[in-house]
Amino acid sequence: MIETWQQELPHGIHLSCRAAGPKGAPVMMFLHGFPEAAFVWDDMLLYFSQPEHGGYRCVAPNLRGFEKSSQPAEVSAYRAKFLVQDIASLIHIEAGSAPLKALVAHDWGGGVAWNLANQLPHLMAKLVIINSPHPGTFLRDLQNDPAQIAASAYMNYFCEPQAAEELSAHDFEVLFGFVGKGLTPTWLSPEVKAQYRDAWSTGLQGGLNYYCASPLKPDVSGLPHTGEIQQLVLPESMLRIEVPTLLLWGMQDVALLPHLNEGLAAYIPQLKYVPLENGSHWVVHEHPAMIQREIATFL
């Protein structure tokens, strides 16, 4: 059974949360991306909360800006330091002084998780990332790789002032088209579509503000070696991940290309990389049993 509630955080933000499993058990936490919401993890919450699969307390918050969580109007409120603060506070509330058994994250949730693992590694025993680029290799390819620059062009569109209105028009027609890129989305049933509509009906601008606030997006010219992105340097200290990490990657992702994962050993000494050949960016929907098996083995 899935529990839902509004969790107030000490710094005034509230996160709408979903969970399964007994309070007091070791905690697994799951972070969604854009344009998703916490409901995408429901199968994982139910699976890992079962006694035969660990009996964990499994928690999935809607990140700030999404669904019924706080949606600050200022773009600056979506900088990484504030997103990390939200999840660090939620971990303390759910797990107390114990580390998470694992932090599992996809897409923008992964962006938060990479930062959290770098800055506060003691909050988790293990990290699981699904189709979310490490900031070091993402910056490298946004500066130098024409294919990744072209694949990431949508990020600049998401920062345009009319983007939320256009993505919402005609019953979210454009946004459903975005979700359908890559492999044919046979998983996008009427029931799943209804869950997405419910989440999106609370507003899209909060989620789009993640793109607006991030310096990691291609130059608007669409050319390598141009624009402000070329001036961006991330210190080595911001890129190191000492937590044992499982990276699962749907290799048919048309937005985040697989060669983003080349060179990761320089940043993540304890890395297990599992390419999923028949998965796209939406591999959590496409192959939930495969994802569950890989995470269970890693744990």
C-alpha cells in the first residue's frame, strides 16, 4: 500500500511524498526527474518494501516545483544547493542518524543525487543513478561534442518564457510527444497518462525552472566551443563520488547519449556500470523488473 502525505521541512519547504514499508526500517529513497513525479516509483516502493526483497522503508518525494510540493516562483530557488538541502532534510526526518540503504535517482533526480553524494556522502550507503549524466562528463560533452549539444537543444527551449504554456496546450500534446521520443512508449497506457496529467495539472513552471537555474545546458548557437558554457569550470572537488555507485543506462536514450559515460572512472572509483541495450530514457517504465533485479543485486 502506498502512503501519501505533505512533509514540512525545517527551512519552510514542503514536499508531497509517497512511501511504502515500515517506519524504522532501513530507508531507500527515490528521486524522479522531469517531466515526471514521485508516482513513477510506485512499483519500486512496493517491491523493495516487501520482506522478501529487503523490507525497506521506501520513500519517494515530489521534488520542489513538482506536483503538490512547494513551487517557489524565483528561478534562483531551484539552484542545486537548495535542492540538496531539501533531500538532506528529508533523509534526516526519515532515516534519523542512519544513512540511506540507497539513494536511487533518475534524470533531474540524478542531478540532485550526484550533488548530494558529492557533498554529503555520509547520508547514503550506496547510490543508484538511472540515465542522469555525471556533471563532469556532461560539461565535457556540452562543450565539445556536436551530437550531445544537438541532443540537448531542448534544454534551451524549456527556458523560454512560453514553454510551460506550449507544453500544456491541447491536453499536454507536446509534452506527451516529448515523453514518447525514442522507443515506442508501449508503457504509456491510459492509466499512466492520467497519472501524468494529474501531476502536470499542478503546473509545469517549477520543473522547467530546473533548466533555467542550471548552468549545464548548451550554448544557444548549438555549436561546440562557443558561448558561456565554454567558460564554465567545475572543480575536481565537486565531481568526486566516493559512494559505491550503480549506473544503469538505457542505451536508446535520444537526449542523453551513452558516451556521456565514458571516463567516469576518473570521478567514481567504486562504479558498476550496467548498459541496458533495449531501454530508452524511460527505462524505469519500460523494464521495471530488470531495474529491480539490478538494484537488488547491487544492494
